Amino acid sequence: MPLTRDQFPPQFRWGSATSSYQIEGAAHEDGKGLSIWDTFTRQPGTVKNADHGDVACDHYHRWESDLDLMQDLGLDSYRFSVSWPRVLPWGTGKVNAKGLAFYDRLVDGLLARDMTPFVTLYHWDLPQALQDRGGWVNRDTAFRFAEYAEVLARQLGDRVGHWITHNEPFCTAIMGHQEGVHAPGIRDTHAALQTLHHVYLSHGLAVPVLREQSRTDTQVGITLSLHPVYPASDAPEDLQAAHRHDGFRNRWYLDPLFGQGYPQDTWESYGPLVPHVQPEDLGIIAAPLDFLGVNYYFRETVKHAPGQGHFDLEEVHVQGVKRTHFDWEVYPEGLTDLLTRVYEDYQPARLLITENGSTFDDSALDEKLMDHDRQQFFEAHLRECLKVLERGIPLEGYFAWSLLDNFEWAEGYDKRFGMVHVDFETQERRLKYSGRWFRDFLRVPVP
Ligand code: GBH
């Protein structure tokens, strides 16, 4: 059966997602302060080809035509993030009026085009000034984040009714502070777990601030990157390994948000590496959410492997499956499994897919940019969304990652995720086949 938009509920939201450092550029303009990604990308060996986000998609200057593009695609919502150091160059204290004005224009531009803004406060670009004082390892940063949330809510809260505090705390903590592959490039498991705890504290402190300072119908949520975990076999030791990995990957992030504290098995396995938690923290972190945002990219399959890593397990590279340019397995069914499980175990009031998308090597595409793989990826995952809805799960929207090819963190400009192709020499934007397909899909046939 062909997939059509009218199979979805009429109120279902259709959007695209981006983030500040990945698209804005203008890294040193209008009083913006440095972020940890401005400094990280300058350290040798951190990013492929020594790429950086100084210009990126130049969205800071091209935002109007980019909004026109979204409108032309038929999207009704847009998820973007705010650069904290653009608004507060020192992370705290004096507000940079010019920086804040950019987001004012963006929000007004969206509303003028009948699109709903979903504003993420933190998509990894911490002010360097706060990093210099210990960054997320320092508990004080959580309180600075709550102040930053208040600045944004006071300025934009009359028009913004959807806030996302953090994007993928897993990445902030683990990729930034344990693996060191993202800014600030630290490799220390205790620091990573302490980071996550302070990120969560900052989230819990910001939730009431955003609610109180914004319109009365404001919805506040958080976005997690979750990976459904499968055992490599039915053997009990593989099932147990999958459960351990799920603790590391998913439960560590879900449980505290839903009032269950950190999962005990994972906590115990960390021994002396666990974070320092003050008595009031878990209550603050469990502030009720209006929605949970889920970023879904791929599943993970693991097997028991004594002595391997912290959790005595190994990831299994499943054979004979389709993979993206990142080597991530294409596994649409994982989306249904994941959302079903999250809903059963945690009962979030609402769910949103705040990112889903794929990178394929576009370098060989012809003039017409026929990215069939990406189109098929979108379509297969949208079909899974229908299954999720059939199960009565309150999934309220889908945001494609991403509108534009952009700065893909440690991979630089080598990995393209856009529905719209960007020529990084000329900044020319051209719709790929996947974007044309999306546009046609969103054009509801008039009955
Ligand atoms: C998202 O994160 C980001 O929000 C977005 O900025 C980014 O551009 C997009 O996806 C595409 O990458 O540590 O080796 O086990 C990606 C989600 C979560 C995928 C962590 C990789 C860990 C792989 N990521 N996951 S690994």
C-alpha cells in the first residue's frame, strides 16, 4: 500500500531538525562568544579534514531563504537549537542583544510562515568561558543553564511554546567526556557520569523556569538518543549482556527522568566511578515532562564477552544488512520496538521523534541528486510510525534529520544527512530526491 500523509492523524507534526553549531556559521560575529566546539575543532586531529563550523551552512545569514525552503517542503514545525555563547558570550552575566535578536527574527520568521518553533537550549555548544571553569563537571554550570533558560524564555516565551532542554545527554557525557571524540575531548568515565548528572540537574532546574516564563500552553521536554538493544542469541548470557548494555545506553538516561533514579544494576557496576548526587537532585531531575523527544538512528546487537569493556560485552556486526555511510545498520523495525518499550516502561505523556535520518555517500549522485537510499530510509521509518500509532502510543510528530547537509561533528562535512544538498563552496542549496519525495508526500491530496 502506498504511504500517504492522510494515513497519519491530522494533528501529526511534520518538521525538520538542525542545530546551531552544525549550520549557523558566523562563529565570530555580532558579539558571539566562543563555544567548546570553536576551540575543539582548532585542536589538531579532532575533526576529519580539520573541518570546523566557522561558516558551516551560513544559516546565520541565509535563514530567511532556509525558512522559505522548509515552507516549500510543506513542513509545519522546525526544531533548531540556540547557541548559548551567542546569547551569553561568557555563559553567564551580560546578554548579547545582537545574538538574542537573531533568534527573535528566526522565531518571527517561522510564525510568519505558519511553522511551529521547537527550541532546543543545548545541542553541545557550551560557552568556552564555562568550560574554563570546569564545564559540566562543575555543578555550578547547572545553575548557569537555568539562568540561560530564563533569558530565552523571557525573550521568546511569548511566541515559543515548545522547549527541549537538552539534545542527547548521552553524547554530552559519553562522547564528550568518556570517549573524548566530541568537545571538550575529555577521557574519564567518572567525569562523564558527573557530567550527565549535572546536565540532568540543569534540565530539572530549567523545566519550571521555562514553564513559568513562557506562554501558558508551553510544553517542555528533553531529547534522548536511544538505541534498542538486541541479544546476539537466545543464550541467557547474551540476554544478560543485552540488559547490561541497555542500562548503559538507555536506562541510565530514562530512569532518572521518570522518577526511578539511576538503574541499580548499572550503578553498582560502576563502583567508585559513580557521580556525586546530592539528596535533592533526583527529585529535581524528575520534573514532569510534557513530552519525550526520541532520536532514532539504529539498533545495537550485543553478545556476552568476558573482559570486554566495562560491561563484559561486545557489539556484533550483523551481516547481510543495509548500512549507511556511517556503517550504521538500517533497521526501521527498531523504531517501533523502541517506542513501544519506552511507552510501556515509562508512560511519557507524549512522544516525538525529534531526529531520524541517514547519511549515504552523495558524492556519486548525478545532477538530479537521486538519493534513493535516503528516500527509502525515510519511507521505511514513516511506515514504522504508523505501526506505533496503531498501537495507541501517543506519538505526535516526526522531525527529519536533517534539512540541510551540515557540519557532522567529528566527521566534519564528510557525512551528509540533508534532504537538501549544500555546496559548501558556493552555499547553493538544491533539493535532493528525498526532499522532493518528502514534499510530494506532505502535499495532501485535496479530497
Ligand atoms: C545525532 O546524534 C545528533 O543529535 C546530530 O547532531 C547529528 O548530526 C545526528 O545525530 C547524525 O549523527 O558511541 O560509537 O557507540 C547521533 C546519535 C548517538 C549516534 C550515539 C551514535 C553512539 C555511537 N548518536 N551513537 S558509539
